[in-house]
Amino acid sequence: MIEAFAATAPTEVLSSPSVIEIIFNSSGLVLMVLALLSFFSVMTLAIIFSKWRTIGRCDKNSEDFLEVFWSGKSMDHIYSVSKKFHNAPVARIFQAGYKELQRLMEKERQKSAKTPVTPTDVKDIVPPESSIDNLERALNMAARSETMQLESSMTFLATTASTAPFIGLFGTVWGIMNSFLSIGARGGASLDVVAPGIAEALIATAVGLVAAIPATMAYNYFNHKIRGVKAKMENFAADFLNIVRRNFLAN
């Protein structure tokens, strides 16, 4: 009994190129686009890590300082302790208000210095009620300075979130254009002609989204946290002004 075996011709298995190979075989302009988007991604990750640490420390140190502030101790004691809270915006606002209050009292001391004896108790020197405007101005300037520090690098996140998809889209358009040029040059529209340019275009789009999505999420999250810190600074400034108005200014 003779068994017949069907002869089958060996088929060639084509391996698809990896993403790395497609990137390095991309055109020069697309490589520039990918390099720019990669830079945006790295900077976004660095800013996210830095902001997460900074704002976290601000919240923790601000809460610790507020406990000291509402402990009922003297202003002098609170000022000396406030220097330990380096990452607390409300502590620096208090320092600015305290220095302005001391300046106003020194000014009143110089006005009322009619005798060789200089008053040593700060309660003996009472600035007028109109001095509250100068104190409020000092607190507002300190709050604006703290806000500018907190909002640093936020512009980069917003720029990355808004422009990275369009930069990736530019790479996509350029890759598709190269695909059509290849079709015209070879006179055919086979898959091996079109696929490299399409893959190149899709990679540019993907990298653009990879850069934009974390930047958008981080911007919204940190913007919410910064608004909370700003509200805390505004509330503290209002409380500080009320305390000074009741205890240190003449009605």
C-alpha cells in the first residue's frame, strides 16, 4: 500500500518591524516631531513629580503652622517658630504681616518719642486704624508671591496639553503624505508601500497623546490643589487682619 504525501511548498513568514525600527526608519521631520514630543513627555513627568512633592509639603506645613498660630501664644513667639516652616505659604504670609506690623509700630514709636525713655512694650505703641491698609497690602503682596511660586511650570503643562496633540497630528499628516508620495513613485498601492508611512504617522499621533494626556490630568489636578492653597492663604490673611485690628490698632 503506497501512501501519497501531498507536497506543500514552504511559505515565507514575514516578520513585521518593531516600533523601534519604525521610529528609526522614519523621515527626518517625523523624527524631529517625535524628539520634541519626547522632550515634552519627560518634562511633564519631572514637573508632575516636583509639583506633587511641593504642594504636598505646602499642605502639611501649612496645617502644622496654623496649629501653632491658633495656640494662643504671643506674636513674637509665633514669628520665631514660623521660621521653621520653610514650605508653608501661610507662614511666610504671617511673617510679612508681622514685619509690617512691627514697622508700623516703630513708626508710631518714633512719632511719640518725646522723652528719652523708649517704650518697650509693643502694646504701648498703637498705630491708627488707617494703618490696616498698609498691612493688607503687605499680606496681598506676600500672597501673590506665594501664588506665583505655586503656579510656576503650570504654563508648561497647559502648553503641552494643548499643543502636543497638534504636533503629533502634524507628524501624522507628514507620514501620510510620504505614503502617497511612495505610491506615486512606485506606481502601485500595495500594502508594503503604504504601511510604513501609515505606521510612522500613527506613532506620531500616539506619542502626541502620550505627552498630552498626563499633562492635561496633571494640570487639572494641580490647579485644583493650588486653588485650595490660595483659599487657605486668603482665609488666613483675613483672620490675621481681624486679630491685628482688634488687638493692635487704635479705633
